[in-house]
Amino acid sequence: MKTIKGVKISPGIVIGPTFFFKRDQFPIPGTWIQMSDADAEIARFQQAILKAAAELTQVRKLVLEHLDEDHAKMIDGQLMILSDPELISLVSQYVRKDNRNVVWAFFEVMSSYEKILQETDGYQKDRAVDLRDIKRRVIYHLSVDDAYLTPNLKEPAIYVTDRISPSDLIHIKDQGALGIISQIGGVDSHVGILARAFRLPYISHITNIEEVLACPEIVLDADNEEIVLNLSDENRKIYDERARQHELLNQKLLSAKLVSSSRDGVPFRVLLNIGFVQELKTIRPQSVQGIGLFRTEFLSIERNAIPNEEEQFIAYRDTLQAMKGRPVTFRTFDFGRDKLMAMLDLEVMHRDIAFEEWGGIRFCLDNPEILQTQLRAFLRASIYGPARLMLPMVTRIEDVLEVKKMIEIIKRNLKKEGIKFRDRFPLGVMIETKLALDILEPLAGMVDFFSVGTNDLALYLIGVKRDEDLAKNYYHPIIFQSIHKIVQAADRFSLPVTICGEMASDPFALIGLVALGIRSVSVNYSAFHAVSDEIRNIRILETLTLKKQLLQEENAVMLYQLLREFYKNQMCAIPRK
Amino acid sequence: MKKEDVTIMNRHGLHTRPATTLVKNAAGFKSEINLVYKGIRVNAKSILGLLVLAIEPGAKVTIEANGPDEREAVELLVALAKNKFDME
């Protein structure tokens, strides 16, 4: 049997034919237009150029405000290409004289420039990436629908590509993709998160794609990080059975029941973290008590730009409607470096360390037009269900005051315009910085709920980087002590506290959180069923005896052992699947 | 028509940043302005045109202008080039 090794991004195993799509090779419609349509085609091109330029201008402004003129100038080159007189005149010629459709004309012109640049030896060679970025952005706006840009699977198949975007993934999932193989792509990428949410097996870092494509049928065995190219008859049975088990598990997950209390009847909420409206298709809303964290910045990643008010409104409304009366907590844009990178999708910036410090509510307050647009979209959508608003990375009282003031102004405007919105909705903050820990009581007096972002909290308290293994830090005593402090402050104001973050997905850490009085967690879909199972089996009242010991423990290893022992004793009577 | 030769002295030749400065300044004139390099003539108001020439450091180019403000245009653009387009 011939196998190729790769890197597992999303678990599972599947057998099937392959489908190849190269992302930057747009399928360009080679259709001719009527002479009389030339003016309309060129007008369409000018509109697309304007839209692309507006997006880039916004990006430039952000870069200038948060970095410096030098970095902003990287975008000037792209903006200038958009207004290049030769480009516009060449495209117009292709349309008027050759009667090509404008997407085709633009693509041809850009590709010829790109080709010449790539053939040069000079420093200009690197600028081919600018041309590719521009090409992608303009064609996006030229396309009547996404059909030009997105793959089209005709039958269920394993999707093979150079790289895959979040919107591609959503698209192929809808078309019945069985799994994904790509050349580039990381475990922590947003595509990775999505693939795991959709339970699509996914292997990346496969370099010899041609070999994979040459086979009429392959096994994508993400669990073992390999692709089997020529399945032998004696092995087929084994693989068929494993693929069937994977499929069965998927179906079992889909029919999971709602958890609303622990084994001893203490009410408990297991909520879901999502980033894309489409993720809701993978769950039954009646099996979830609500969305504890909607990562709105993912909408930007999908679009490679900050979505406008209407796009946001539709996403928020659709989510609320899909959840059928269950609460949805929308977190305002939280742009970290990684998310910004994904959004800009500018190859030129990818290796620049200057984008380190963007994020949280401060970013939005520093760019009020972005936050205003988001708040307007949120308020408009809020009439479609129990919407809640959450502010990330709060560090100062003023952060909350400024947002509240902004909300009041937007409400007044909406009222003037006769647009409906929900007047009262829960407003909460994420406690995930050291500074927030110092102002817990004043914050509690101003908001309706707390959420603890344990990933960032661990980062701030212990100083570990995000890409390092956080698992070993959940058991640091300082984390539990801080969460205890948060719960106490919240209790004094009768505020609910939800834990959002990887920590809640860890079975032993979860016991500790429950012992400290946490009665609500929000987790990614991949952990949702395991956490629900654990809560269903836990006897919460017994954890009260654990609390004192937990808070006295000063050693992370001892703390880990304490939690593990307790977990074992509680769970030993219960048969685990 | 007015024209003048000038040497590109930027360390990496006429790459995006100096080319951007050149285009920005050329666009301010009414005259038609071209840049000639190795016998190839491109519109100096076109960033794409300038980039594909891949003008190397130390290369000699000709700036030509034709129109009502041709003299000022050539003077300014040559001065810019001599000044490494305000970079470095």
C-alpha cells in the first residue's frame, strides 16, 4: 500500500474520489459580450475598482493609525494600481474592441503584467503578490455571484487544493465535500477550527498533490495523518469499517440531547462558541442552550474586509433566528494579529511582526466608525431574538462607559429613522486581562454579565504565548485563584459568570471550575459533547468539599493531581463511552 | 516636447515605493509624460508600466513630457530621481 504522510488538522477518516481546485486560478468566464453592452461592462468594472479602493483605503487608515506611515505605504502601491490609467484603458480596449466580458478582460491584463513582473530579476519581482491581491479583490467585486471564485463539486468527493479559505470551506461543505487535503494550512487556522466544527477530516502539508490526484479513489485517514493511495483488497474491509464508525459517530453527535443540569440536579449551562453563521447548520438548536460566544471578527475573515452594516445585520439576524429563542452573545470585533492578517489577506504583510498589539475593545474605540457600524447592525438584529452584547479585552472603566454612550447615540438615531431595535439587552465584559482583575467590582456594577477568557487570562497572568501549549497552564494556582476572585465579585452583584476558553474543555480543569461555583461554560463544538457528558455525570454538590483544598494548593502539579483524583472518584461509577 | 536623462540611484532600483512617488508627482501634470528605459516607452503615470520595466539601480532612463507644463514636469521628476525620490 502506498501512503503519503501529512499533518492532521481535523480528525476522521473517509474514502472517496478527489476533486481538485487551485485557489488563485479563478475560473474566468470566456464569454463574449454584445457590442451594445460594452459601456455597461466598463461601468461595472469602474464600480468594482471603487469598492476595492474603498476597502483598501479603510485598511490603510487602520494601518496608519496603529502602526506608521511606512507600513501604510505598503498599501499605497495597491491603491495606485487600482487607479492606473494604463490598466483602465487596456481593460476598456479589451472590452470595446475584442468584446470580451470585463472579468476576462481584467484578468488577462493583470495576468500579463504579473507574468512580466515574475520574469524580471529585480526587486520588483516581489510585487507580483500585490497584483495577485488586487486581482482577487477586484474579481470578487466584479462577480455577480461567488460562482467565479468558488469551487463547484459535482459529486461527493475529497477536496484537494493548494490552500483553502474559510468561505471556500463553507461552500464545499454545502456541496457535500467528504474531506480536505491541502498543501498549506495550520491546525490553529480558522479553516482548521471550521473543519473540526463541521467534522470534516482534513490533512495539510501534502506537497505531492499530483500523485494524490492520479488515483481514482483514496483514503483520507486524518486520524493516522496519512493518505492511502492504492487500497489493497485485504485492507479495504478494515478501512471501510473505520470510515463507517466515523460516520456513525457524526450521526450520534447530531442527535445529542440537551444538557441543562448536573447528575444531582444543579442547573448548568453548556453553551457553544461559534464564528460563522454556517456553523449553525451542523447543530440542532434544540440541543444547545445558546451561543455563549459569537466571534464576530470571523465575519471579516470570510470577506477579507470589515463587513458593512447590512452584511453584519444579516449575519446577526440569521444567527438569532436559527437559534429559535435561545440567547446569543455577540462579542464585538476582537482583532488580534492573526485575525487581522487573515482579514487583510495581503501576502506582503504576512511576515511582518509589527502587527503584534492589535485587539480588544480598545481597537474598536480607537476606530469608532467600525464599532458604530457594528453596534447599529447588532441593535437592528436584536429584535429577532435574545441578543446579548459582550466587550473583549476590557482594561478600563472608561471602555464600558464609552461603549454605553455610543449605544445611546445610535439608539437615538435609529429612533429618528424609525428603525426598530431592542431597547434593553444584557451587556457584558470579558475578563481576560490583569487590569480587569483590579477593577472587578466597579465593572460588575456597570454590566449584566462576566465572561472569563481563560486563554488570554493565562497569557496575561503567567505570560505564556498563545501558540505554546496552554494545557499545562490551566492548573496554575493563580488561574484558579483569579477565577475565584471573579466569581466572588460577580456574586456580590448577582452577575452570572461564563467561562469561555479552552480550559473549560479540559475534563479535570472543568471539575475545578465547577467547584469554584462556575455554572456556565461556553466551548467550541469539538469539545461540546464531551463537556456536556461530563456535566451530565458530575455531582456538583460534592465538589463543594474540593473548593477549599483547591484554593490552598500552591503547586500546579499537586493541583492537577488533586483534580484528577477527584474526577476519577466521581466518574468511576459511570460507564464511559 | 521636453526630455532629459537621469540615473536611478535608489538601492533597489525603481521599486514600488519610489515608483509610487514618481507616479504621484507625474499625475499632477497635464502633459503626457513617458519614461523610456532600454528603448521601451511607458506612461509615467502608470505604476504597472513602471514596475514591469524592472529598472535596476544605476540605470539610465529618459523622462519625456509633451504638453502645456512639460518643462516643469521634466524638471520636477528629474530632481526627484536625483534625490532618490525622497528615500534612503
